[in-house]
Amino acid sequence: MLSEKLKKTEYQGAARLIDKADRIVIFTHISPDGDAVGSTTAMLQYLRKLKKEVSAIVYNRFPDFLAWIPCSDEIHIYENEQEVCDKLIELADMFICLDIGEWKRVGKLEEKVKSRMAETENGTAKPFTSIVIDHHEDPTMKPDILISYPDSPSTCELVFRLICRVGDFKLIDLQMATCICTGMMTDTGNFSYNANDVDSYYILSELVRLGVDKNTIYQKVFQAYSADRMRLMGYCLYHSMKLFPKQHCALIALSKRELMRFNFTSGDAEGLVNIPLSINDICYSVFMREDVDKIKISFRSQGLDHPVNELARQYFNGGGHVNAAGGELYGDFSEAVKKVEQVILERL
């Protein structure tokens, strides 16, 4: 049996608000991963089964290896469809935010959403309600209903729990189950980390009963990289990886010029931060890459006694889970690398 993690006030309150809503917009975070796309597409389908007019918006495009997920082609990309998305936000009477606990995680889309909020507060736009479903620590958003459980491995798992708790398990078909399973798998590295909760395997078994082919999902997500991406991986390990033995840490840093050598596209960096953790006696891994307007930094670690989320929050304008976090820096790339190295030497 699935444990009753969600509080009655949460799932009953969410059901009540959804029942009253007519036009719903779903948001998820910038640079969406499998959990973001999976939870978004599952929720999109669920709300349509409830006969709701619903749309999903994300600021930028997700990786191609996630484009097979059912209904992912129906997610509006704000960078490409700004006028359409602005209209959807303007007309919505409910926002549902998935896999995000703070508005800065939606990128430049934050400006439009907060503008709508301000217009609603001063009476120039119609009111709306909001639900947040997330599993990151310390959410700052103040929705009408907050379903936040940092101990949950994925947002997809929370979406599954919500649907079940309101009595709608029967509405989960194979397509929805595939979306949920994909998010659970990607946010746990195919159940290799943050995956020691018996509930996760109970949910997985129910999804398989619905017809989900876990093996096929694995192949589509974890074995669908380009040759350029594989060459990039080799370059990272041979040329770019620096070890800090006393700190039990590995650092991989890639500049824009280096990324261009391998025809870098969105998603090619997925999972690279995890690779050094396979090295004996390495407990921390840091991956940083120079992006268009900032430097993105990912942190991974092994074990609850090796947290990285506070490090990301304190030094790199970020946050996340105990063993998986992210942050960012701005300015010169070489100087950013020096700062990261300094933090490694002084704090780990």
C-alpha cells in the first residue's frame, strides 16, 4: 500500500480549486529535465480528462531526448511563442507550478507572471488561484495550495500521489503513466540515487501494471545521445576533469569555445556531473559550463553526510537537494573557475 504522505487539506484543497477553475496554465522550470517534462505532461493530460481548458508553458526548449514523451509537443516554448503564451497567462484563472518552488526558476518568464500578479492585486486583471507541487527545499512561492515534500525523489511521484488521493487513479492511462515513470527515472538516475524509498517502487509497480515499458524508457532517455555528446564525455574525463583528492572532489569546467568543438546542444551536458562519482573515494562532483549569459554550475554528492545544497545556496545563487543542487555565476569564465576551486578547497 502507498503511504499517505499528502495531507488531506492539501489534496482536498487542490481538488476543490481545480474543480472551480476553467482556464489553467501549467508552469515548470527553465531548461526542463525529465521530471519537469514528465510531471507537466502528466498533469496536462489529467486536467484534460477533467474537461478543463489547460495549457503548459516553459521558458526554453527541453532536450531532444525528451521530445518523445507523450504530449511534450503540446508544451508552449515561451522563447518561440511569446505572444501566444502572454495571452494564455492573461486569460488563466489558475496557475499550477510543477517542480519549482521559486519564481526565478522559470527564467525571464517570471516578469510576465509577476506582472499578471500585480495586475490582479490592483484590480486590473481577473483573480486567479495557484497550486505548487514541488520537491525542492525551502520554497519561496506563496500559492493557495503548497504541496512541497523535499524527501520525495521526484515531482512526478507527487503528481501520482495527488491523482490517487483525490480518487482519480482510474484516469491514469498508459500515456500518463509513461510520463510519470519517465520523471521518476530521470530524477533518480534510473533509481540509482535518491531512490531508497519503498513507496517509489510501489508506484513503479503500479505504472508497470498499467503497461509502462520501463526498459524502453531507459533506452530513449539514457541511451539516445549523439556521437558528439559521447566525444564530449571523453573530452571531459581526459582533458577537463580536475581532482581534489583531499576534498574527495572532482571538477569539470567547460568554456563556450570547448562546447562549440562538440556541436553542443541542449541536453548534451545531462548526466556529465554524475560520472566522476564513479571514481573511488570521490564523494563530490562539480560541473560548470559557460552559457550564453551566465555560467551554470551543477553539484552532486554521495551520502547525507556530504550535502551540496547549502554550498550552492551560499556561494552560487542556487540551491536544491542534499545530494543534487545547482547554481550560477556571472562574468569571466576563468575567474568563475577560480572561485569554484577556492570554495572546494576551503569548504569541502
